[in-house]
Amino acid sequence: MEADRHAWERPGAHEEAPGIYRIPLPLPGDHLKAVNVYAIEDGEQLVLIDGGWAMANVDDLLTSALASIGRELRDIREFLVTHIHRDHFTQAIAVRKKVGSRVSLGEGEKVSLDAIRTITSHPDVAALALAGAADLSSQLDTWASGLGDGPDLTYWEDPDRWLPDGLDIPLTTRTLRVIATPGHTRGHVVYHDPDANVLFAGDHVLPHITPSIGVELVRPPSPLRDYLGSLQLMQTLPEARLLPAHGPVTGSLHDRVNELLAHHEERLTATHDAVRQGASTGFEVAHILRWTRRLKYFDDLDMFNQIIAIHETMAHLEVLVERGELHRATVDGVVHFS
């Protein structure tokens, strides 16, 4: 069963629909092992959905996968990127530097790209302190201070074009519509092919895991509210095959959207219950909740995933405030919920 769960990570170019090939590319972490990029045949050229993470050997693996379908890097006319996270954006820039492909990105990511290139201190240091996670805030501050001169900006260049919500992108064999789906990031977009009944979903809708919410340098006021609205928007589309960035292609977009909406309602209930039990800060609530599909305790998570857990908890608490189910007050620099 577990082996089947990871079968989608197998390298190569896997045809998922006529003229659409899924190419898993590796990731360096120990949780997500791969990211799917999708190569769409466009006459004598290719259009790729997402680019992968620019790191050693990714060029070779992408070149090998393309060769298996009689293509090469220089055939890539354009990358249509779903969002600014490095496992989707940076390899697209690397290939552009090498062969001149165009790169397009949702216009909502402008503020995040600017932040990557200009920010001087990690904003999560203050955000974690507000959530009552003082020790974690200090750990992150120490870690960020040890990075020296800041991030390597080699692959954080502007795209060739910024894509607005609702734009139709005509290819030779199909037309893709850009649909803004904020939540995972503020500028996340998906690409809908209504004639082929497929949705290139990026990280918005994933088949096996729930996407993290608002993990970005400039976080919107209520990323979970944005995400739930974007999920509900998917329910208004015709049923489609789900082509996700992580995990296998699945048959029903709507079924998975309904599961994700139900999951977050359950999570909101559990979050509210934790406050009823006496937890009042995001940090305290996160300790009561369980994490990942393995139901881990907060203290069993690594620092990176503890930070994600705090942000997820704060996002759920914020929605409960917006619904009028909780009240928020800031005391001595810490946000409390009741």
C-alpha cells in the first residue's frame, strides 16, 4: 500500500492525457520527494506547467524525460508557473537562462517576489512571538541570522509576463484559462483546460495531503479564508481530472475539493475545542492539535514543521474570529483567543 502511494514519484515522462506528459522531478526534503511538472505538446514546441526546483541533476533528469518523448530543453517555449515557491519557479528560470524559454507567473505573486529580493529579516520571528511561541521565535531568529548575506537570488528573477485572473492562453491544441486561487500563496493560480476536462492544480488541490496555508514572506490577513474561497470556486467548475503538483493524477477534482473542505471544517472544530479547553494562544492550541496524517504531537515535529503548524493554527483561529465564534485580544505582545 505504501509503495503504491509513492509510485507517482517514478522518473520519466508519463502520458496522462493526449499530448500531456507528467514529469516528476526530485526535491531535497524528506517529506515531499518529488514535484510534477507537466509537458504539453504545442505543435513543434512544448509548454510546461511549473518548472521544478533548480538544483544539481534536475536539468539532466528533465532532459532525459523529454528525450523519452522525442523532445529537448530547447523545445520548451514557455513555463506557466502556478506559484512562487522554489520547487515550482526556480528551475523554470534556470532553463530560461539556458535556452531562452519564457516564464509566466500569476500577478498576485509580485509582492512575494519583491520580498524575497529585498527583505532583511525573517517576518516569522515576529509572527511566532505574536502566537506565543517565544522560544521558537528565538530559534528562528538565530537560524536566520546565521545565513550570512541572505538568500542566493540567482533564480529569483522577474517572469517574462504576469498573468491576470481569467486570462485565456491559446495553444495550438487547446486553450488554458488562468484562475486565481489564493490560499497556499497569495498569487497561486491554476490552469484549466475545459475541453480536455483537466485542471493543472499546482499545490491548490493535492490528492494525498492538505496544502500548507500562507507559507510566504508577506502573509495576507486571512490565508485560510482565501483558501476556502478558492476551494469553493473549484466547485463551480465542470468536473475535471486533477493533475496535481504532488501526488498521482486522480479522476475527480470535485471529490477531492469536498474532502479538503470537510477536513478544514473538522480542523476548525478541533481548534475551537482546544480554546474551550483553556488554550488561548496559537502556540498552546498547536500543542493540543495533532499534525500530519500520522497524528504527531507538536513537540515531535522539526523546527520548520513547527513553524508551519503555528501558522496553520493561527489561520484557523482567525477564521473562527471572522465567523464570530471566538474573540481576539493582544496582551503584552501576544495574541490571545477566547
